[in-house]
Amino acid sequence: MTKALAVFLLIFVFTFNSAQGQQSSGPALLTYNELVALYENEPPSPELSSKLTRLLTMPFVNNSVRTRPGKTRSMLRVATWNIERGIEFEALKAALTNDQRFFRRLRPAMRGSDFNLANILEQAAELSRADIVILNEVDWGLKRTNYRNVTRELASAMQMNYVFGVEFVEVDPITLGIETLEGETSADKPKMIENLRVDKRRTLGLHGTAVLSRLPLRNTRVVRFINQGHDWYGEEKDGISKLEEGKRKGAKLVFGEKIMREVRRGGRMMLLTDISDASIPGGAVTVVATHLEGKSKPSQRRKQLEEVLAAVKNIDHPVILAGDMNTSGSDATPTSFQREVKKRLGSTSFWATQGIKYATGVGLLYDITVGLVKMQRTRNDPTVKSIKFVSENPEEEFFDTLKDFRFADGGAFDFRGSKEHSTGASGETLSDSNERGSKGFVSTLELNGKFDIDMKLDWIFVKPVGLTDPDDRDQPYVFAPQFGRTLKTLNYSLKDRISDHNPLIVDLPLAR
């Protein structure tokens, strides 16, 4: 290493670590022209490549909210939610801040079919009391979410500190407005073009994971997975070339396939942050927020889990691991064409009604599903044991790996299920931290249509104080998860749901 390089690295490390104590810090943002260049050029220029690397490895941190002096806590409440970009932002903010007026004023046409105001308000109140909120699929500077910095706006509304880590830089030509969709009629074309037009000044193209906290965030870092499972740039871009060659198949089919395609720079990662407070046993907890790959086989997700475990092995205080683990048992998370339109182009009346017609009747069904899981048994409970030749569970090794893992200090993740600590008084595996239903776990993702699919994809795992056996109910319960709950009614308050995933909460007692 040259002396000049060593000096540069020393300055970089000092500057980054110093920024951790500041109210706000983060890397430089990309311009619109740089986003286009990231789509068009492989590899990017050295200057742009360096800027992209910093964006993908340095988190954005804001610690502007100070803890009120003298505040005492008996527990910490943790929430995790894949918010589907933040498309239904106003409902999302209302749910997280317990804005009961929002739900009371919902017009009947906007309400979900099982709208129950009393239950919705109760669940919103419970969610709003979270001290730590982990969010997946969070946008910043994209047309589909009105160019919002979703993390900052939600943190501001909840009066919380935040850290945001970039998972992907969205460079798909549809997202950037440099490519039109096929299939439009002459009457609809002007309106479609207007809906695809982007504001270049506000387009930042960022999409990632966030942690919000009522306590200060320290030692924040992004760790990118070595095992990615899917190439969101190369493989997705190759699909464009095939589409161009296949236009003879019909404009409507091309329209549909372009909606399903996403060209991105970056990849899956984990976002880690320490939260320090005298009330926490040991003085600190490390939060690990992650979103494992959906477009990959279970074996790839297990490799990503192993990277997470390697990163936390030497932590000698409590750990919270949470997020969308995509434990679908397949190599593609179930989806629907309707929701893909919403995810890519936003929740506007045009795309929700008129736009969808361009993809129907030509082989892409309105409610198609991909990666359909074969057995209901493993959909409801991805932790069950495989029955060879009868009901094999591709995710079994994922949970076995997590359960068998031991930290350097001998600690383990809590897999206990005890009736006195579980919502619904279940005594089965992981019921303390994740709510169980009549069959397996309460699902966090549902698709209804030609196929009804209920799946448990989102999880909260906790390393408490003094637990060395993940199943031992006689060991300590300090900072151990209790009353894990899935807030489905709140999510279904809207006719088309707030998100395609339901939020989860769990309580962590600070003393026994």
C-alpha cells in the first residue's frame, strides 16, 4: 500500500466514524444523467463507479431526535414492515403515527372488504408505540412514490432518528422515463406518456432498508452480501434485449413483460446499527435489518443468512435480526401482475384501472403467480421438518442454521414458544417472537385470485440475555421476545392494502 493511499484511507475512516456522532451524514447523491449512464454503460466510468460504491456502502444517518431526560422504560417494542416502496404513503404514515382521523375518514369505496374500525385503531395504536422500526423496500427520489424521501418523512412524523442503507439504485428505463411501454392506443397514448414522464431534478433512484429509533443510532454500517442469488443488472437487462427481439409476439405481451422486469444497480445487503441506552441489559443492542433475495433458491438465502451470522458472531450483547427473509420455499416470491404495475408505476387511478387492460387476455393473467409453493403445510410454517417424497421443506435448513448458531459468548437466538409469552397462547416454536395461527404462522403476505396463497416471509429473531439453548424455557427471559403479533387488520384497512406485506411487532422486556 502506498503512503498516499494509506493517508486517504485513514482520512476516510476518520471522517466516516466522526460522522456517526453528527446529527446527519451520508454519501453524495447521483444526478439524473449519472443514473442514465449507470443503465447504459457496463462498466461505468471509474469516477461514477467510485461514487456508486460509496452510495452502496455508506448509510445515511440522522440523529437529530434526543431522548427525553428521565424517561423510563420497562420494555422495547420492535416493529418490522416491508412497506412496498411506500406507495400508499399517507395510509402508511397514519398507521405508524396512530392518526386515527385518517382511518375514520376513509370513504367506503376505499375501505377493505373486512374493514373493522375498532380493530384497525387498536392495531395502529400498538404499532405507533414501537421504539425501533425496521422497514424494507423504502424509496427515495422515485416518481412512483412522488419523489419522497420516505424514510426521512416517516421518521419526522414519528419523531425518531433513522438510518437508511441503499440496497438498489433503480436504473430501469421505464423508471427513468427513457423508454415507453408498448400496447397503448392512440386515445390513451398522451395520458400514458404523461404518466411515464419523470422530473429529472428530483429523480434520485434510491431504494433500500431503514431503521427508525427513538434512541440514538451508533456504529451504523452496510454489509453487502457476497452471495447475491440474482443479478439485478445483467440478467434483467438481458431480458430487455430479448423483448426487443420478440416484439412480434405482440405489443401487449411486451408491455406486461416490461412491467415485470427491473434493472437495478446494487444488490442485497444487511444494515446494522447499535442502539445504546442505560436501560438496555448490557447497555446496547445491535439491530440487523435485512431483505434476503426472492429471485433465488432457498440454498442461496441460506448462504446469505450465514453471512449475517458471521457478521454478528462476536457481538456480546443482545441482537435483533428482522426483515423480509423471503422464506417462500421457491426461487421467486409469489406476486401478481396487478401489484407489479402498482410497484413499478405508483398507485394512480390510471395504472390501477385503465393501464392494467394492456396486459390482460394475452397470456399474462391479471392475477398470475410465480414460484407457486406446492404444499400448504410449508407455506403456513416454513420451519417444519421435511418429509421425504411426501412434503419436503426447502427452507428447513435455513431455520436449522439459525437455531444451531451460537455467538462467540455462547448465546443463541430465541426459538421458544411459551403460552404465557405468546399472542394466542401458542406454545410452539418461535411463537413468542412471531405470531402463530390455527395452521402454522399468521401469514405476512397473501395473494387472492385464481390462486390463494398465504405465506410467512417476514420475521423477527432475537438474541436475549443469557440464553444458550434456543428451546430452554427455564433459561432467562430478560430481553427475550414476547407477544409477537402480525397486524393484518391494520394493513387491510385499505381496499388494496397499505402494503403487500403485513407489519409485525414484538416486545422485549428490559428486566425479568
